Amino acid sequence: MTRILFLIFTLLYVLSCTNKSPESFEDRIQANIEAKIDSLNLTLEQLEEAGNKETLLLNFKQSRKQYKNIEPFVEYYFQGLSRRINGPALPEIKTDDNMINEAAGFQVIEEIIYSDSVDLQELKKQVRILRTDLNFVRQNFKDLPVQNHHFYEAIQHHIIRIATLGITGFDSPVAFNSIDEAKYSIDGIEAFYRMYCDVNDHEVSTKLIESIKRAKQYIEKNNDFDSFNRLEFIKSSLMPLSITFEDEFKSVLKDVPNFGDNKVFSGHLADLMQGKKLNPDAFSPFAASKSSAEKTALGKILFNDVQLSRSNSMSCATCHNAKMAFTDGKITSNANVHSNSIRRNSPTLLYAAFQKSFFYDMRSQDLENQIESVMKDPEEFNLSPEEIKERVSSSDKLLELFKKAYPDSKAITPFEIRNAIASYVRSLMPFNSKIDHYFKGTGSLNESEKNGFNLFAGKAKCATCHFIPVYSGTVPPWYNNTESEVIGVPESIAWSNAKIDSDVGRYKQNQLEPLKFSFKTPTVRNIALTAPYMHNGVYNTLEEVLKFYELGGGNGIGMNLEHQTLPFDKLALSEKEKQDIIHFLRTLTDEEK
């Protein structure tokens, strides 16, 4: 009897195992990330206990290698926390709550380890903070969905991250391990792709594996930070890799309707570098704000209409002239209304759609609000929304255009006026410059321009604030945050004993010390057409701007700015290198159509 019972229980156990559902890709990924974080934690423990500099450096590099393997998922699923894990070694400022969170994570640890004198107590503290954050990821990742389209997007984002934040030195600003770390990232992409194929019984793509292999081989042969040819690597290795990866997931994406809706960007790296699949309406305040051809055409007329100002002598185009890349060429904009000057330089409106905030001090959160501020400003249009509505409504021609642009509206409202102008501004994204033609395969660059790109995206550190390929402070790949910086712009040209310009920037709206003299990072696209430069128009030439940065910003020219975010070590660029950078900057000028 006992033997019979044993056989019955054995049979039931075998059947239960046989009927167990197969392991899903989600299960495998979650278990893998959990194991990798456990391994990373062990390395961080060793880092915490290391007694000499050589061991510290070895353990730190190993921990970074392990992190780069899991980074796609940390960045994709834990956007709020990922900045603290591997963001800039700068305080995180939350203006909504008037809070300042002290910097933490890998970049803070990197600064400690690579300093002349290692503060072991601070190192232990920072390692423990990092391990706490990683354990939060470990604990919560197992409850998050990892569907095939999520995996696809996370990997495409990571390829973009390698190109725009990795090889530029953004997340390894002191150690300069960025090139080796790009290989670790690609190793991780290959491992997770093979896992995907294994679990889903999907044939491994020879073409994709070859593309991955070529990218890794390129790094192995060219791994010096300063001399690394980023232009060639992006175009010849990473862009093809992103395209081939998409080819592998086309059937998956077909089953995900509206996959790219409401995102600033929804493509792969090749799309991004060619100015494709960027959504200018992503930062619109409402669904009804979405652009249309009719709104854009109406907005262009209103943009150039002087009757929107009290004096009938000023329009948006007064300070944003299309022939000057939508600037006015003046040190600070002349309002032409009250015979006085607005205090700041007029920025370009080209690519303004890809900003999260507007004005140099970022006080407006969308274009419609920014336009309303200009309309109400006594130093600019100086009209109330109702007064502008009355002026627009008096024109039969404009009334007809409004009916076409807003067929569901019973009457013109101030919002529709602002929205039409905003729609026109959002359309100003030509991606028609020499650098764009290069990445599209329809043009070429000379050697100086190529070298200038590589310096901009490497040794000169320009791309760590002006992120390629929009070349502004809106951070890829999510593009949901626009950064500001304290660089120390002087009141007048001076290369020593300089005085800070009196404009306090964002501090006027938010009384937080790190925001004093902080200004939004603008795009440098079309920069050859937008002189003079800086928020106060202090510099007249690109050579002067480059000299300011080469010397280390405000602190490098004699200021004592506690919260300067720009590194103030000298760049030590040769005259040829500086000219190469300027030649590259001129490739960012859009061609007239």
C-alpha cells in the first residue's frame, strides 16, 4: 500500500512539473537583473572595503561594467531613480517643491576615487546610498511588466544613450572610461537579445550579431577617449545596429497600436540622427493643441502681424526674424514700442518644439504660455488676451482662416490665437543642415568638420550639455527634461578678474541658491547665424565663446561661483582644434529651401 501511495505521489509530482507553464521572457529578465544586481552589490561591497587606490580603481571599473549591463532596464523602468544612480554629480533641484537633493551615485563616487586624496568615509557613505538605490530596483523590478515591445524600446533607447550620453563622456566625466563602457553596454545588448531569442524560440539574426560584433571590434581597435572617431562610430556602427535591431522586432511592433503616440521621440538612433520621428506636439499642453497644416499657416500670418501689439509696430518676427535664424542680431532685443530694450538676447525659435521649458529662466512650461507672457508684457505687445482677440476678430480674412484651422470652435478665443502661433513655431524644425545631410547619406563633411564633431562630442565636452543631435539641453533618449546650467556669463568681455552679469536667471522665480545665475541650455543649431551670444549678448564671435569655455567659464576668468555647473578646468585645445570645432558648428546651419 505504501509503495502504491508513493507511486501515486510521484506521478502527481511529475504531472505537476510537466504542466508547469514555460518560463517567460519576463521571468528570465527579472531573474537575470536580480542576479546581476546581487553581483554588482558584491563588487560595491569590495569597493567600500578597498584599502588602496589601485584596488579602488579596479573595483570601481568592475562595478561600472556590471552596471552598464543592466542600465537599459534601470533607465527605462526607474527614470526618477536612475538620475540618482548614474546622473551628474550635481544637486537635483525640484522647483515644484523648492527642494534640493544632494548628488549621489556613480559619478559622485567617481569624483571621490579619482581625486588626489580619497575621502574614505565619504566613499563608504556614497557606496551605501548607491547600494540602497540598487536594492530598490532589485526589489521592485520583479513586479514590473517586461513585454517584448518594452524590451525593444529599452534597447533602442540604450543604443541612443551610448551615442549621445556614453561616448561623449557625460556619465564618466572624470575617469574617461566612456569608450570601454560603450563596449560593456553592447555586450549587454547582445546577451539580452540572445536571451530573448532563446525564450521565444526565435532564430538569432546573423545580421544583427554581425552588426554587434563590428561595433565591439571598432571599440577594441580604437578605445582612446580623445582620439575616438565618434562620427564614424555613430554612422557606421551604431546607426546600422539600431536599424537591424528594429528589423528583428517589426512583427512585435505591429501588434502594439499607437506605440509612438505622445512621445517626443519614438524611433531608433538612425531616425534620431536624421531628424525623423520627433514629435513637435509632444510638449503641447492639451490634446486640442495638436498642430495641423491649417493652424500652422494661420500661425505664420499671426507671427508676422504687427496689429497684435498696442503700437501696431511690433510682431513676433520683430525679435525673431526668419532671415536671421529667428533672432534679431542685437545684443538685447529692442522692443520698438517704448524706445527701450528687453534685458535679454533674442534666442532662435528653430527647434523650440523640443524644449520642456521656455524663456532663458524656464518660467513658462509650454509655448502657449510663453506667447501669452509676451502678449501681456508691457515692454512687448502690451495687450490683454481680450484686446488681441478683438483685433483678430475684426479681420474677415483671419476669421475665415480660423474657421479652417478650428472647425469645431464656435468663436475665436485667446487660446486659439496663442495655439496657432505655437503651431507655427513648432513647425520650425527643418533638420536641413550639412550635418543632417551627412547622417542622411546625402552629403559629406571635410576633415576639419569631422574633427570638429569629434572634439565637440569628446575632448571639448560640448555635447555633455548640448546633446546631439538636437544640440540643446533637452536630455535624450526620453527628451522629457530640459537642463539649465550655471556657466558664469560676465557682464562684459574680460578674460581675467571678470564680473558676473547681474541677471540672476532662474533664481528670480525660484529662490534656491544653486539656481542663481542658472540659464536654460539652448540649441547651438544655426549658431553661425545667431550672434551675439549668451543671454546678455556679451560675445560677438564664436571664437570668443569658445575661449570662454576653454578657460573654464566664469570661475576660469576670475569669478568665485560656488554653484558653477560647468567644469572649470582648462580644455587645452590647440588653435587648429578650436577652428575645427567652429567649422563643425557651421555645419549646423540649416539650408534655405
